[in-house]
Amino acid sequence: GGFRIGAAVSCQALGEHAALKTAWPGVVEGAELIGSTQIQGRASMGGNLCNASPAADSVPGMVAAAATVTIFGPDGEREMPVEDFCMSPGQTSLSIGEMVAFINIPAPAPRTGDAYLRFIPRTEMDIAVAGAGISLSLDENGKCTSARVALGAVAERVLLVEEAASALTGTTIDAVALGKLASAASAAARPIDDKRGTAEYRTRVVGVLARRAAIIAHERAGGL
């Protein structure tokens, strides 16, 4: 019931896949931010992942969706969570002779929504100053039963922040929960200063993005 995506499947193809867009719109949103229209025809989530940039736009959405990566190599096949694949900028957990074959995204639980947001200095074609991917599931009463929060461009790799997810779980995603989410996201950030933004700025912005992404994910999950 999930999706097995070849490592070289283009972002353009993902954007045209109706079932994936319906199940995981946040994953597709991240993939569609990679490069220009021309680049979309060749770029892939597998390539974006293997580039091992902390600011990779497709990775927070994959992490939020609990995606895994299938790796082929001399010793056979292995699978690992996407959040464990990148180690540091430009450095993955691949061993010599290994390559990424597939990205596996599970079918979402009922009443699940996701979203990815980033901040960039320009309107498009830029590298994220900060990014946030969130998925959450609701029960029949509108209470959050589970959540995953992934932050990009605020550490040496994309972060899966359990404390931020815990701020949402068990709540109706009200203002108090959203405030705790934003605080937890900012607290988990450990960014650097560079020409696109200071560490202080990134720390503040990633909390804002997490809050906004959670609101979108909540709406997509059928929350009121």
C-alpha cells in the first residue's frame, strides 16, 4: 500500500503521480522545489538525498513520512531510515561499492496530513535558510495520535525532533501545542552563520516554519 520510488525517478514524474500527491503532498512539495523546470526533468529525490546537504528540500518531507532507503552493495541489500542516511554535509552512510536503489514511503494512516515549508531569500531557485517537514495523524475526535517533525538547514544534517513531535501528540493541535512545537523546534536547532542567514535568525525561523507546516498538515488530515 505504500510507494517504492526508484532512486533516479525524476521530480517531474513525482509531481505528476496523482496517488503520491494525494497520500503525501508534503513529500511532493519538497521534491518540486529542487531546481528549475528544466532541472526537474532530471533531478531526483535519490540524488538530492545522496548529495547529503543539510538544506536538501526533499529530505525533511521524506523523514516526516517515515521513509526508508534501500541500498544495494557488494554484501547484498540493506534498508535504513532516511534520517540515518546522511551523516554530515556531503557525507552519507554508504560504504564503498554501495548505491541507493529505492526510496520507500509507507501508506499513510487514516486522517494523516503532511506539509513541507522552507524559507529562502528569493522567491524561487535558492537554497533553504531553514525548512520544516511535518506529518501528523488524528483520531476520530481530532486528537493527534502521532507526529513526526523534521528540520532542514539548521544542523549538520536533517534532524528528526522527537521533542517537537511530542508537543503535538495527544493534543488537538491548538495554539498552546503549536507554541510548544515552535519552541521545541528552535531549541533543537544548531545552525551555522553564513551569507544566507545568521544562526540566531535560522533558529527563530525554523520554529515559525514548523508551526506553519503543522497547521497545513492538520488541515490536510481533516482537522478543524
